[in-house]
Amino acid sequence: MKKKTDKRIAGLVLAGGLAERMNRCKVLLPLDGVSALGHITRRMRDSGVGSITVVTGGHEEMVRKEALRLGCSAVFNPAHESGMYSSVISGVKALSDDTLSFLLIPADIPLVKPATYRALIEAFEESSGSPDVVYPTFRGDRGHPVLMGRAMIGPIMNWYGKNGLRGLLADHPHRSVDVPTADRSILLDMDTPGDYEAMQDYLEFEFCPDEDECAELLRIAGTPARAVRHMRVVAECGMSIADALLDRGKKLNRRLLLSACLLHDLAKGEKYHEAKGAQWLRKRGYTKVAKLVASHKDLPESRGLGEAEILYLADKITDGETVSTLANRLMRMEARFPSGSASMIHTRRRIDRAMSIQHRVEETVGRPLGDILAALSPDGTS
């Protein structure tokens, strides 16, 4: 979800290092065909950042050329060999007079999500009195970027203590806010070739959150603990079914399915929880996961056997926190709802659809669903 840019919100990208451990210019390293700097600038603009300044130093000519190609301004830090804080000062000096806040990020942390930038900006704008510094956190750990209000410009320019920006923030009194995110990339940098490889792996599944990121999303959303436990069981069922199908050559996005299983009841307790959960995820950029979440309760008729069908089946055979069967689920609903009632008609239609999916799974795998789920089911029955 792209946000209209605001010239009063600036981005400062610190790209003045020599990258000695990487042994090549980190700013220009390609990630899925886009330079690291390209990822940062695109994501900043998508979040509403109006002006971006790249601070150069080592590899100055190459970095400046890329910055200008991307529509950024570039400022050279003549003291770049003295450390990163000199680049902070050079960047702050380049800020325009109408800057209200600025996002500060090293160029080797390129995959911060637009939603994370937006969350920092919103926290700054919505907090009473506007904080001086806004930090993103992942599982309690602070990362990058750091958002600072204009009030921090003077202290930055006049700091002569140790440990650069970290030392200033530890020593100087300021109002700060921590913004919890489910964005692991705020902690991921590219100091070494191994880090670069890990970054490429992360990018492949960036918008299919892993288990830790899913846990943070659920915590931020305030999902009830009972629903969280249910989703974990659904995920175990879904992964067992998916693995059986993958063994038979079926093409599936296992990571996408896992994310959807762990998040499908994110808005449980709200009316139309599947639509509310999908909307909440789309706002944060998880569009593929959101599509599966939106259909997990009432899946449209299909003859496919993809991630949506597996999630639907896994959800329907999970009764609370227990692996059950479709027959048992139907019996329970028949005892709960009067025959011929709208609720019973909807329930039977959902169970019938799940049974159709179950049959397709069993035909493809060549064994009963109960065998596939034997390790999860209390009695090993289907």
C-alpha cells in the first residue's frame, strides 16, 4: 500500500563505508536484480518519505552515480574513513530547513519493509508531543532504521563523545518510542559474503513470514491465545498434507502455506474474522498470505489442490486444538444446530467441500488421510 510522499520526511542512507569485509561495494550488490540502494529508496518512497539523501565516501563515484540514477541527492563525506558517525553528520548537514523528521539507515540493511517505515512515521506523528527518537523492534531487539525528529539535529552536530550515534543516544536525554514490528529484516545487514547469501534467501520468502515473524504478527494483532494454539495444530496438519503431496511431485509453496496456517485466525473473535484478518495482513504487504486467509472459512468451489485447498482442509479437520475427522466435525455440528437451519446448511456445505478436497488428496497420495496424519491424530483414524 503506497503512501503519498511528504517532503518534510527525509531519508538519510549511510553509504560511505569501504566494505572491507565484503571486499566489494555493498550498496551496488544485486538482490533479485535490484541494487541494495534501490531496495532502500523504493521502500522509503512507498512509505511516504519525500526526499532521500545518500551519504557517500568509499566507492564514491559508483555510489553517487547509482544514487542519482535512483532520483536521490548525494553528499560526499570527506571524513568517511573516521567512521560512520562522520557520515551521520554529513547527512544531517544536508537536510533541508523544512525537515520535520528523518529516517537514518545504513545502506547494508536494504530489506526493511515499507510497512515498517510507515509504522515509525505514524508513531512519530501520532505520539503526544512527538518523540525525539523512534526505534523499530523485533522480538524486543532494536534495529534499523531509526527515526529522529528535528530536535535531534543540534545534539548530533554537537556530540563529541565516544561510540558515535549509539553513545549520543545513551548519553543525551531524549523522548523515545519503541515500535514492535514483525519485520526480521530490521536486524539483517550485509557485512560479509555469508550475510549477503542469507539476505538473498530472506528476500525469496520476504512476504511469507517465518514462524517467529508470524508469532510477532499475532502478538501485535492481539490474537487470543486459544486461537494461536488452534493455528499451530492446523499448521502441523497442513504441513503433513503438503509434504505428502510434495513427495508425489505436487508443486506447492510450502512456506506460503505455513504462513497462512499460522495466521488464518489472526482476527478470531471479530465478525467476518477471515476478511478482517486478510485486510490487516494486506496493509502490511502480505498479499499472498492475505488471499489464503480470506478464503479459509468459505473456499470457492474448485478442482484444484493448492495451498488454499490444503489450508481449508487442515482447518476443517482441526477441532479446537485437536486433530479430528470431517465425519466427527459434522456430527458435532449436527448436535449443535437444528436440521435445516441456515447454520447447518452452511456447515454441511463446508464439510462437503472439505471432503471433496480430502478425496483428491488421498487419490494423489495413494493412502488415507488418517495415515498421513497418524503422528498427529490421537487414534490414527481418518
